[in-house]
Amino acid sequence: GQAWAIVPAAGYGTRFGGGLPKQYVEVAGMPLIAHALEALLSHPGVRGAMVALSADDPHWPGWDEIAGKPVLRCAGGESRADSVLAGLQALPEEVRADEFVLVHDAARPNLRHDDLGALLERGRNDPVGAILAAPVRDTLKRAGDDGGIDGTEPRERLWRALTPQLFRRLQLTRALEAARDAGIAVTDDAMAMERQGMRPLLVEGDEENFKITTPADLERFRFVLAQRGQ
Ligand code: C5P
């Protein structure tokens, strides 16, 4: 079957001028969030998207469908984790508790279909689920308070967590609620699952599926599209 996708997009990241949250900055004539939604919904394994928006978001263009599939929306929360929780709760009732659901950042516009396909296939065959991730390429230093180097972390086993991440609807809901109730800020969905003693699978994904955080990331995405002739 197909999976629903939750897209947390309630962040205010306004470092791109004009007070525009970064997910609405346009590249190649489309806001970043449209790139992200298009990548998800044009994949045959995705059934629809639930977008979590900030309550007073004046920028949402009001799409009801993309690629012929439903785009629903709900109000996000104070943190990314709260926004994902709101999305999980707002999913249509037909989405069963044990069904796998994707979570994908609105600020990751460059998701490739083969990565999404690999995540869906391998994650569904794992009892817990899976995330896209990229191996760490740089040598990692631990800093002391004075800015001196306290040590070097072995990088062989270190990965950078990307999205989408694929988990069962109810298990992810329970895991995010548990983290919230414990006052722990989880920075991705897998972290909440790990806290529950579960071990999601790492699926290696393309480095170009980066999160847009700084203006330099935006330039990199423009460059990637230009290279592809878009
Ligand atoms: O700020 P950061 O880049 O970590 O945000 C990752 C994703 O989470 C973005 O798509 C952002 O819109 C979303 N987010 C959210 N609700 C928040 C904060 C961030 O949906 N309160």
C-alpha cells in the first residue's frame, strides 16, 4: 500500500530576507515546500500529504492536491516534534495505527525518487522503520569550553540523519509524546524512537538531500537545479 507523508512546515526560519519563512522562498519558480511536496507526491508509494503550518501562516498557497493526490493541512506546534505530533493526530481515520507514515522536512526540497523508494521498501521490512542518512565525511573534533580540541570522534560509525523517516503511526505518536512529557527536545523522529529502546534502520541516501538552513544552502540548491537544466 501507499504511505501518507507528514511535512512539518511550521518553522519561522526567516534568515532569507523579507520576513519570509524559508520554506516559502522560491527557487525555479516554486517555493521550497512545493519542491518537497512534489518530490513526495509524484512517487507512486505516497498516498497524500499532511502539512503542519504555523497557525497564522499567510504564505500557504492553499494547494488541495499535488500530482493528483490530497494535500491536507493542520496547525503545527512550538517545536518540530510538536508539529509532527499534530500531523500524526490529524491524519485521516482510515490510516491504521500500525501503518507506516513518512515524515519529511518542508526545508528539504531535493529528495530523489530512488532514495524515497529504497526507504519505503527497506523500512517496511524492518520491525521498527528506517531513516535516510548520509555517512559523515569530515574528521570530527570535540571542543572544550576554551575552544581547544579535547579529542577526535571516530567517524566510521557516524551518520547524518536526513528525512524522510518512516515509522508506524501509533509507535511514532507514543514515542514523540513520551519525549515531550519527559521534557526532552528531540531533533528528529528516530531520536524519539531510540529513546523507547527501538533501533531504526539506516538507509544510505544522497548527500544532495540537504536541509536548507542558510543562504549558502539555498545557493547550492539553485546550483543543483541549474546543473539538471531546471
Ligand atoms: O528549523 P529546522 O530547519 O530544524 O526545521 C526543520 C523542519 O521542521 C522545517 O521544515 C520547519 O518548517 C519544521 N518546523 C515545524 N515546526 C516548528 C519548527 C520547525 O514544523 N515549530
